[in-house]
Amino acid sequence: MERLLFLFLLTGSCLYFLSKIYRRILYISLGRPAQHRDRPLERWKYFASHVLGQKKVRRYPLYGLGHAGIMYGFVILLPATPNMAAVKLFNTAIPFVDNNALYLFVKDLFILLVMAGVFICLWRRAVKKPEWLKNNTEAIGLLLLIFIIVLTEALYHGTSSALQPGGGRLWPAPLAGALAGLFYNKPVEFTMAAGAVFWWAHFLAIFSMLWIIPNSKHLHMLFAPFNIYWHSLGHRGELEAVDPGRAAEGKAGVNKMEDFTWKQLFEAYTCTKCGRCNDQCPAHQSGEPVKPKPLQGRFRKHIEERAPLLLKQKSGQAVRQVASGQEQEILKKNITGDIYKEEFIWGCAMCGSCEEACPVSIEHTPKIIAMRRHLVLVEKDYPEKMQQFFSNVESYGNPWGKTSVESSGNPRGAKRADDNGLGQAGTGSSPGEYVYFPGCAASSDPGAGRAVAALSNVMQKAGLSFTVLVAGQRCCGETARRMGNEALFQQIVKNNIKKWNDLGVRKIITSCPHCYNTLKNEYPRFGGNWEVSHHSVLLAALLGDGSLKLKPTRQSKVTLTYHDPCYLGRYNDVYSEPREILRKLPGVRLVEMQRSANWSFCCGAGGGRFWTMEAAENLIAASRAQQVAATGASLLGTACPYCKLLLEEKLSRGGTQAPVQVLDIAELLERAL
């Protein structure tokens, strides 16, 4: 009878679990095709780092160890569970599991590690709970089930050990041997009954998990390793290109669940709902109505509502059977407007903090870009300020709406050319080895233009041969693309590539991280293959090889802090070079902000917000200004014109204890030469 009851519960739990997983796979299959199986060696390396090495979880060392103990414990204990069933019900042991001394020792060790991991996680939730971590009965309940599973396994083996002739032994299973001591000198019937209770408690806890996992965030235990393996291997700063011509068919961007790829649907079920993304999101942390966590949670709920109806339609059932009443409303729901409000879609700064924090490698920003593309290309529904931006870029080649004659970014010493669009500057044996592309911000705004002049002066002092794109310079198109206007972006790209290739451009220097990321990582897909360098990397190299000599100073040191631009640091891993420059500056002491390097806090300008949001409304910039002030620095260095302009405005308007001067690293270096 016991055997039949066990097999009934086992079969029912497994069938329920597998049916739910199969159902989710059917839902996910409704998404568009996507290629995520290429370059297997790179994928396995990423998998080893992020799954086996727990790269993202290790950011919190103690809790990372607790999580790793639970994860690895379950892997190690996996063979022991069927062995427990086989021994008790069929009096048959699994080879190399039941009496393998090494395995028994390792198993007991990992039972202790799982227990410790559960206590660490419970401590974190009950005592040291971070703001981003939300408690619920499901999470607490699953931790308790895990504890019951490993504890009852240890106790069961303790009773088995106590029943052996001569009593329990500490070796090779020290935990089971120690627990066997609880049953010394007890009646055999009592020990056998206790063992049966522990055995059933162990398996009932497992069966309970099989019912809970498919319907909860803990589905990530199964899906996360696959999602991490299928993680995009494209450059982080490159967006997927789409055909703008399909906008007339309503096929540009996404507005329905099934417009997303299957991988993006898969991510909704992979999300652990841990809240790390919210903790790192500068918009959410600043009090703006943007939360990356609901991007997955809300999407999963919508999939659960919509996908069953689509499957019914796909199976050929009559529409009247499928879409009636409430179901009809679900089928009418759009992604933009119904599932996600437009303030959420346009509020994202595209800084990538959420993706940096996500322990299961969910890619948030491509979803938001896809929604923006639909609103811009298909619906023509976007803020009025964006319309002005697009109009200026189309008519004048820059968002400021200035002609090239009005632009203020002509570097000191650069000669304007009448015909070819290049101005000669610098010295050297091979004139024009580099082309300096200032970008539209540095070319159109006087504040950013000062950094252009400083950089030109520094490069000339280093004897660098370069020319400058001054006449007819146009925007690189980065912001238009991040706003969702893929048509305008591709038009700009094609025009720039043709012009620059005709001019014989080979090497490009730029001082704007947005330009740097776009020219380096996105233009090659359209045929723009040049060697692209950011000015921070170039200046660090010139200092390193002795091309630039710093003058000594006896002045007391001033305190300086550095702001990492998102598209230089997080998107392109340029962290060390700017700091190498700043640490070498005489009379300067570099201090780091609490949020720096890959965990840096965005300035709030990205994703088009510089153009669509009034500075007074930009709470991200205000938060970053406060973080600057908290260091006590009198100088703020950065390497991005947008960061410079926005933070300069915030720091100059008050709200901080002392005035802070904001300078580009080129300006700081020029002062020290």
C-alpha cells in the first residue's frame, strides 16, 4: 500500500510539473524566431562564469555563498533522493550512491551547506533585508521546504545508521553518524517509525515543490541556466537592426505579445523577481515612475492571459468559442499603452544598470527599444519634443537646429575646408592619420565645445596628426535610434558612411561616448568599418608613452571625483583609462563616488531624455549631483559632453553644499600640461 501511495503521488506531481512546463513552452513558442544557439564555446564560457561561478550573485559575498550552497547542494544531493526511494520501496540501491564512502561524505557536507544557505537567506529576509528585496509567503515557504528536504534526508540516514549492527558511524557520513546518536538505546520500533516519518516528510516536501515551482518565480531554478546560455553574444552597445519599410505593414517594433521573440518571452518566466534591477535603476532610485522589475512580471502575467487564447485560435477552434466577453478584451490589449504606460516606455535612460544587476542575464532595454520603435514608426505617437528633435536632425544634421556655420565646436588650430568637409590640424609626418569627430553636442553647444578645443590643443602638443570633421558635420544618429526612429538612424548612417568613405576616413577619434559606441559597434553592420577610439583611451596612451609631459605643481591638492558615462563604461568597458589620466594629474586627489565603475549611476541624459525632459524634471541628474557633492570634491571629471552639460547645470543651480566645477578629462589634462 505504501508503495502504491508513493507511486501515485510521484506520478501525479511529476505529471503536473511536466504539463505546466510544457504549457509554458507552448506559450513561449508563440514568439518570433530568434537565433541564440550560435558560437557554443562562447556560450559555455558565459554559462560557466554566470551559472557555475555565480558572477552576478557574488556581488553580495555572504548571501552569494548562501545561494551557491543551496544551488550546488541540490545538484550534489540529486542522486541521493531516488536512491532513498529505491532502497525503502524496492530494497535496491543505486550503484556508487548508497555505499560510496566519498559520496556519502560529500553529501553530508553539502546538506550542512544547504542548511547554512537557508539560514543566511532567512536572515537576510528577516533581519538584514535590503529595500529591493520583497518578502512574501511563497519565498519564505520555499526556503522552509528546502530546509525540510535536507534535514529529513539527514535524519532518515541517521535512523538507518542507528539501525545498523553496532550503531551509527561518523565515517564516511559524519552528519548521519552524529544524528544516529539521537536514536541510540531507543527501541527498534521507535527508530523505524521515526525513519518512516522522516522519509515521507522528505518526499512530501519534494512533491510540494513540484506543484509550487511552475506557478511561481522559482521557475527560474529550471529556466535560468538556459536563459544564461542563450544570452545575446552581440556587443552590448549594438541594437538589432530592423527594416523601417515594414512600418507601413505595422511590423516595425512590437505592440502584441507575439511580436516579441521567443527568447524575450522566455525571459519573462526566467525572472526571479528579486528586485536587484530596481535597486540599480537610477530612475526608480530617484523617484521617477520607471521600474524595470515589472517589465518582466507584468509581461509574464499578460502572457498567461493571452497565450492560451492564441493557442485556441491556432488549434482551429471557432473564434466565437475563443473570444467572448473578458477574453475579447484580453485579445485587444496592446503592449504599448495597455500593458506598459508611455511614461514608463519613454522614461528609461537606456543606461543598462538593470542588465548589469540581473543575476539571470535578462535583457531589458531591447524590449523597451522595440516598443519605442512601434510608437515612432507605426503609431507616430511620441512626445512633441521628440518631433522637434527629429525635425532638427533631418533639416540641420544636429538636434540643436544649428547650421554648420553656427556650430561652436571648431577646435583651436583647425582649418575649415571649403569643399571636402575636413579641417587640417596638428603636426606629424603623416597628416590626417586620424579624423576627429566631435559629435553634435560638442559642435553645437558652447559648454561642450570647450572640451573640443582643449582636446585639440592636447593632441597638437602631443604632435598627433589629425583632421577635423567641421564642414557639414552631421549627427551620428545614436539618440534617434534610442528614441525608436530606426528610419532616421539608418538614413543618417548611410549618408555618413558614404561621405566619410569618399573622404578616405580610416581612423576616427571622438569625445562623445554615444558617438563612440555607435560608430564602433553599430556602423559596421551598415558598412562603416573604421578604427574608432574614444579620446580618454587616446589621451591615456599619449600620457603612457611620454608624448605628453605634465608640469609639476606645489599647490595643495584639490579633490576630484569622476563620473563614468554609461556608454563609455558599462557599454564598452572603458573604466581604467580615464582614471589613469586623473591619477597622474599633479595636485589632484581622486576619490570615487559610492556608485562608480560598472555600478555607476547614470546622469539621466541617455535614451533621448536630454531632449525630451526638462532639467528640473530630471530626478536622475539631481540624484547624481547629490552623490557628487557627498564626496566633498570641488572638481567633477567626466568624458561625455551630455554628462558634462547636464551635471554642470544641476550642480550650478544649487542644492549642493559647495560649488563643484565640471570639466571634461581633456580640459583637466590641458591645465596640467
